[in-house]
Amino acid sequence: MQKRPNTRKFQGLPSKDQILEFIKNADGPAGKREISKHFRLKGQEKIALKARLKDMAEEGLIDGRKTAFHRMGGVPKVTVLRIVEIDEGEPVAVPESWQPDDGAAPPRLRVIERKKQAALRVGDRILARTEEAGKGFIAHPMKKLPNEEGAMLGVIEIDKGGQAWLAPVDKKIRTSTKVSDKGGAEAGQLVLAEPAGRGRNASAKVIEVLGDPLAPKSYSLIAIHKFGIPHTFPQDVLDEAELAAKLPLHEEKREDLRHLPIVAIDPADARDHDDAIWAEPDGKGGFKALVAIADVSYYVRPGSRLDREARKRGNSVYFPDRVVPMLPEVLSADVCSLREGEDRAAMACHFTINEKGQISNWRFTRAIVRIAETVAYEVAQQRIDEETAGDNLKNLWAAWKLLASARADRDPLDLDLPERRVVLNEAGQIEEIAVRERLDAHRVVEDFMISANVAAAKALESKVQPVVYRIHEPPSREKLIALREYFDAIGKNLALGQVITPGLFNRMLKDIADPSEKALIMEAVLRSQTQAYYGPQNAGHFGLALGSYAHFTSPIRRYADLLVHRALVDGFGLELPAPKGAIPDSSGLADRDRDDLSKITDVISVTERRAMEAERDTVDRYVAAWLSARVGEVFPTRITGVQSFGFFATIVGLGGDGLVPISTLGREYFRHDDAARALIGSDSGTKFAVGDTLDLRLGEANPLTGALKFELPDGDGGQKVQPRGDRPAPRKDRSFKNGPRKDKQGKHQVGPRGRPGNIRHQGRKKK
């Protein structure tokens, strides 16, 4: 028998605990009306109750409609969730507030991410709409909530009074957090922390000490933790990888290609080799060609522990100092890697290149190969340039010239986007940061890979098999309109009545001789492009000007390619079972993927974006570290973005985006022209626009956050522009203009009022 609610008098709005206690013990319905009556609420208190009940529903404390609430036993239709795990590439969340009567564990909800949203990471908070699915729940994110209470990464700093603070390593976060429990960490150490307390008592508790934030390999470690990238393999996965590595090659059931002089052309520092190529004249003006790819699907079977871990990761992540592989090293760097002179299992794509560079007659087999030579891009190019190359390379270059001719006819999008390369010495310290040189050798391999990817997509279509397409949709009308408005502002023309093709942009760029103007147009075209993704419904590849395209050539590092290999196994009858009881028999597509391919393609699209963000974030930190010894120097830069608070510029030939605050541009008012993407001085007419090149002095370089700050070399600096019109008042910067101060012992960096300031590392000596 239920207890009757206490009928004593209450004063003021009841607490959440009091409301929950009433709902728990109420005999009948416990709606807003009953709660108001029980607590004798009047006027404004009833309005405040409505807001409190709404908050409690979003927090997962109560569920129900306006007429009847109950203490949460299921999951509210709309609630706040926290991501606790990335399982097989899918985020898993639990209600942020969970207080069941029976002490049961919180429900775990599978989060369905939207294709174009930023990847969710462990610790992220979301407001989500939930629904029951079978015996469990799924969640659809409505918006991402501030992450102040999630896992935090930062550096321990101590103020004058001995209080510890957590200084963030994310340049988007400007404030430090009070530390209530250092967990043994010392000042200057990089730590992982979790929230402790709420409201005015909010603080951080250190849960893991990661070490010196400026030590070699720390920058990638920061990104790994910041983006929630799985970086250690469970022991059972490692054990299964060792077992899979011992599988027999089944030489008698594979096509024997060991007699062909197949060549692997890779970066000099490649960690794995999953592709190799071969070609020879066919006597008809074309070439017979072969692309051999590591037969990963033979070793990683659907439903295995290896497979579940690979799905969770989605792809390998490449940092300057390390790789976080999708597969354990015994497979990724050894058994699956196409090593020179060793027999290896491969998926072979045979095709013909005709005299016009068109590919046809493709077929796929499971083969055994023995790579004749592994050669670096630079070495292969040197041999071709110096005419010392053997027939193998000569044939590849001759076949490529036909492919290049067909590519030119296709006219794919041609944006010359430089790639930064971070060179480290044996101690992990920066030796050089430069733009990677683009060689014909790169183009040879790229065009062979594109040919094999096209063949894989079309072969699966012909076999009526599921296809994981690599999709790049044309620019949206909204982006094209914005691009046209920008072109109008700079005196260029873009007619939207015509069919928009990659060639249209190429011709626009080809006609521009001035490098600065060309860079400006290229930036604008790049921003108009949609983001590529994986999906089972073909929408073509706009950038490559291809109707059907799939990723087939990198199954060691991309789960999408592994799925394509499995579909080829099914379509071409290439099954090779494993010994009984070792690992699952089938190496084809799993039923769950065949029935709902979009589920996993959505996930791996998200993990790909996560990897790209983490890699870019890490390179930014390396660039900032490289530049920290050059603070005060003047560099040639190009403006990459303009906002009402200033403009962003990157160092030409090096990269590294930095802010030039509007407050440092002088005394006059600068108007932000959004259409022209420019800041324009009201008195002088001085204009800072996207694409402009100018010399800027490096004012600050922060290796921990990757943030740079520039200033005009001949400006008076520091002069505040009075806020006017649509410009918000300048933010107060708690950092110091000349870098952080130190305490009396000269050990700890502190900020205003004894709190830590942002670490600037000005004038650090290059090691």
C-alpha cells in the first residue's frame, strides 16, 4: 500500500528532490495541477514550476505529459544525453540525470548522427529526441550542448595562492577551470579531468596524468583524447589478430600472379603497403593493367572481434609521429601489407586501358602476389626523369599518360591545394615543416587507384550487389548563390542558369594569371563544395566527374573499402573459408550490412570526419610549435577568412592560420562587408579581403592549442576600435600582451588576479 503524501505546508518553489518524492508517493495522477496544490503554489510560483518541470523532463528525471508525470522509468521523448562510448563507430549515450527507484543501471541509447554534423565524441552532451526501437532506445540529436561538464583535457597551472587550475588546450576555450583534486599531477603536466561539483562549486578532478604537454608525441596524444579516438586494442582483439595472421593462403585456390613484376609505389615513410600496380602493352595501342590490393577481407571476417573493433574505429588516423591503425599491427603492418619479395594474399583488379585512356573488361580475383619492388615516390620520379627506369616503371608511366588524357577529357575539379608535411627527427622533434611536392609519380598511382575504384563500383552494379559509394554531391543552390554574390562583389561573373560542372570552375581558374587572385577564387570555390561521404544510394562524384565511384584500394586503413571487398567476394564467388572453429567462415557481407548498409555508411562517414579534424588539429599544433621560436618575425601571408572581429591569415608555403584582431588595425572604424568578405576602413578605405597577400608579424604562437596571432608589421598595435554599428564590443582578453607572468619562485605561469594566463611560449628555442 502506498504512503499518502505529506500534507504539511510548503513555502516557495519545491526542489527537484521534493517534486520527485511527491510523484513517487502520490496515490493518483501527479500532474502540474496536483503538484501546485500539494505545495500550495500561487501566481509566479506556478509559472516557475512549469519551467522546473520542463527542466526535469529534459534532464531525464521525469517523464509524462502535462496532465501526469512519473519518476522516469523509461526514457523521455526529449532529454539530455551524454556520450559514454563509441561502439563500432556508433556513439552510445546514457541519460545525463538518472535516479531510478530500483537502482537500475541507466539505459544505453544508440545515437543516430546526421551526415553533415560534427562527429560526436565521448563526453559530449546532446539534447536528443528519443524513440523505442525493439527492446531498446535510439536517440536523434537535436543540438549539441556546451561541454563544460564533460571530460576535459588541459595543463595544470598553480596560482600565487597555491590553487590549481586546468588551462585548456583547445583554442576555442578561453577560460581555465578550478581543480579540486590534482590526482598527483604537478604544475605544467598535461592531464585528463572530469567535472566535480556544480554551479558555483564547479571544478575539475584529474583522472589521468598524461605527462609533458610539449614532449615529443604529446600533440597527437592531445588530439587522440580530445576527439575520443580509440587507440588501444583490447587483448581479445589482439589475440584474434594473431590467430587470423596464421590463416593459410590457400595458394591452390587463388590466381597465381607471382610471375608479374608488380610494383608498390608509396611514401618513403609509409607504415603499410596496401596497393601495388602493374601494366604492359596489349599490342592494340592500349595496356593490360592490374591493381593488387591487400586481401583484408580474408583475415577480418564479419562478426569477429577484429571486425567489431574495425567498425568502431572506421579508419586509421595518421599523425606526424604515429598512426592509430584500424587493424592491429600484426595485420596492418605485416601480414596484410604487400611487402617486397614476400608472398601475400591480394584482391586483384584486372582491367584494360584502351588507346583513349578508357577502362574496360574489368574482373576481380583473389590472388597470391609477390611484389617485385617497393619504391618511394621521389625515387620512382627520379628514375623516370633521369631515364634510368626499367620497363616496369616505363610501362606504368606510358599507361598513365593514356589515363591522364581521359582524365583531362573528363575535366574533374582541379584545385591546387598544398599539403603540409611535418618532418620529425628520431627524437620526435620537428626538423622541418614544408608543403609536400606534387610529382607525376603521385598522379600515376592516383589514376590507377581511381580506375580500380570505378571498376569496383561498376562491377558490383553489374552483379546487383550492395555498393558503398563514395559520394560527392554538386554544390547546393544556397552555396552557389552565395558564391555568385561573392563573385559579383569582386567583379567576377557566375551565371546560375547554366549546368554547374567541375570544368566550369577549372576554366574560371585557368583564365586567372595573378597568383593572389587565383588563390582568392580557389578558396571561394572550395568553400562552395559539399563534403564527400559514404552511402548506398549513388549520387555520383562531382569533384572527380564520375558517375559511379567506390573506395576499393585501402582496406587496411578504411572500413568502407573492406565492405566493398566483401561485396566483391559475394558477387564474384570468391569465398575462401577459414579453418573450422578459428574465426567466422564467411568473408562476404554480413546480413546486417546487406539489409541496412546506410547504418554503417553513416557511421564511417562520421569517423572519417573525426580523423580529418584530429589530423588537422595536430598539424596545427606542430606548426605552432615550429613557429614559437620565430615570434617577432615577419612572414608573407594570405588572408583566408574575415569576420567582424578581425581576419585570419595563413603563412604562404607553410600554413598555420592565425588571427589579426580588428582592435590592432588602428584607430579608424573597420566595416565588415560580408558579401565581399572584407574589412574596409571607413576613413582610409584600407581593405583586408579574403585572398589578399600581405606581410604580417607573428605576435604569438601557442603549441598547446595550435593558435597563432599576427599583427601588422608597421601598425601602432593595441589601439582599440570603438564598437559601432553591427560590431560587438571587444572581448576582454585575460591573457598578457607580453606573455604570462611567473610566480615568486619563477616556476608557474599566472594570470590576472593570480589566475593562470594563456600559455604563449614566446621565443622558445628550437631544439
